Amino acid sequence: MPKIHRLLSLLLLAVSCDQKPEFNYYYYEPEDYALLTKTLNLPELPLDYTVEFGEHLSRTGIFPRPVDNDKAALGRVLFYDKNLSKDGTVSCASCHKQELGFADNTQFSRGVFDRSTERNSFALSSVANFSAYYGVDINGTNAIRFFWDNRAGTVSEQATATLANPREMNMEMHEVLSAVQSLPYYKPLFKMAYNDEAITADRITAAISDFVNAMGSVDSRFDREANRAVNATSVWGDVTSALRPSFSGFSAQENRGKEIFINNCASCHSANQGRPPLFNANNGLDASTLDAGVGGISNLPYEMSTFKVPTLRNVALTAPYMHDGRFNTLEEVIEHYNAGVKAHPNLHQDLKAPNGQPKRLHLSQQDKDALVAFLHTMTDPSVATDERFSNPFK
């Protein structure tokens, strides 16, 4: 039954409480739902993957795109399914754990056959919403790209590369397709997502795309306070000025940390934790490095040893930090920027002093503690518990 007909049938059941419908309506066919629930904890109706931005984000001109709830539900199952890996032990969620802000708490994650990944797992909850500014397919050539080295333009490209990576899931798409086609619980999900049971590689990656593109985080204490501040102004575009005054819901320490962040960190990481201002940069982790980062993809000398610049939502949940996971705590990260930046040839200009040498912030211990306190305000508690993004397998 086409989706529009299913939804119309639901509306027809909206009868007054003293009337009794003459038939029972099921979103899934009863036999399909019985098949699903042998393996999966899925509700009888699909969950709503709608994302809404507050004013401090929407006034900067970014907004989440709608996703298809049925495709996102299918994508959720694919994201957590270990059958999509060569040895049946690893899923996308193995390296992106919900309770850790969809990051991993180890420097390098373990893939199939206990192989180690080459970079730290990127925290998926660090973004406001993927569909709002990630993906060249929905946001054009100026979109933020995927992976630390920005080598993938879309979620589909990112998912395909991750599935095939011999250190991660080690499955070519024809193998993934065979695995999905062999698992009976996928037929009802594909039927609801695509109105027929045909399982194709393009449909698999499209469903993963809808699931990932619904991901994000917009309900931290910082977001609530930032929305109040921006709502009280007529500011549009760059909302940084509206965020500078003290937030009434923050402690004095948190407000001091916010001030330090806006003055020293926001030019790279975004004052409102919306779209990151930079595609990539070198942050002086080493004077030189064997990992060429974005430069290893582009072969451009000025991009050598540069990496994606993330926003920092839920950063308190996602240790260890940096593309190579070298820092275990926020305190270590702050000390790096305070006194440890190295003079790399491609060091970003915002990390240089007027004499061209690495900048030193000379923060007091009190200021460093304040900055840590502020970073904790960007934790969205719902991320770790949101049913829409949780493991659906029994």
C-alpha cells in the first residue's frame, strides 16, 4: 500500500471517542510486523525524525532538510547491523556509540578481525544536523564533506567507503547487498520505505543517508540559552554579537568560559556551534606529520596535514580528541592551544602570533577551568537516550 494511502487510512480512524471503527488498521501488515519483532524492537508506527532548529541556528541561514521516516527507520537497522561486516562482529555503531555521543572512547577503534582503524572515530553528535550543511548532494559544492580528510562528498560515499574499508567492515557493496537480501527482517522495511520489497545497493545507501542526515544535537544548555539571547535581538546572519553578553542561565564560571571561547576558538569552531567556518585547517599538533590529511586527497601543498574542523557539540562525551585521538581529556586539549601549538608550515593563521610563531594564550588555571565548564554546557542529554537513534536489535 503506498504511503499516502496508509496515512489516509490512519486519518479515517480518527473517530470520536463514542464511535468504534469497523476495522483495525495496521501500519505494517500483521505478518510483516510479526517477522520484524522476532529480531527488532521497532514501534508499530515509524518514529518521527523531524529536526527543528532554534533561532540561534536558523537565523544564520541553515536549516535541516526533511527525511523520510520509513527510510530512516531502515537506515537505523542497517547502521546497527553487524551482519554487514566480513566477520559479523562490527557495525557502524561499533565505532559510533550512542552513549558516547556517537564517538568511540578509544584512540583507534577496532574493526573486523580486531584490526585497528587509522584515525579516531568522528563524533556524529558534534553537528547540529548533518542535512543542514553536510553533503554536496543536498547542499551543493559549498557543503561540508565527510571523514577527517573530507574525501567523501555525500553520506552514501562515506557509508560505501566505511563498509569497504578493510580495517573497518571489509565488505564490498555486492557483499553487503547479498547479506541484506538474505536477512528476512529487511523485506518489510524495504517495502515500507520504497513501496516494494526490492533490495538494491542504491536503496541501502539511500536509507543510511536518511538516517545519518536526521542526526544532530540541538538541545544543550548552551542551545537553550543561545536561543533566548538571539530571540531578544533582531540580529540575523552572524549571531556572535548576540551571544557575547552573559547568559542568565549560566554560572559566572561558564560565562567566563564562553567569553574565552568566542574570543579564541569561535573563528574556527563557530560561536553558535552551527556550520563550522572552516573546511579544514592545521592546528599545530606537530611540526610535521606523516598523515597528510586533506592534502593526501587533494595533493595541494597548502592542505598537507590539514584536517576537518568540527563543531564541538557534546565534546565532553567524545574523548579522546583530535583526528589521531592523542588527547584524553578536555584539559589536555586546552593546554595544547594554550601553550603547545607547534610551528607547522601550514599552521592556520588564527593560531599564529603577529611574529608568525605559534600563538600562546597564557590562560590562567582559573580561565582554563572556566573554558572546560563552558564546553560541558554543550552536552545534549537527549543524544545518549534518543530512541530514534538507538540500537533496534533485541
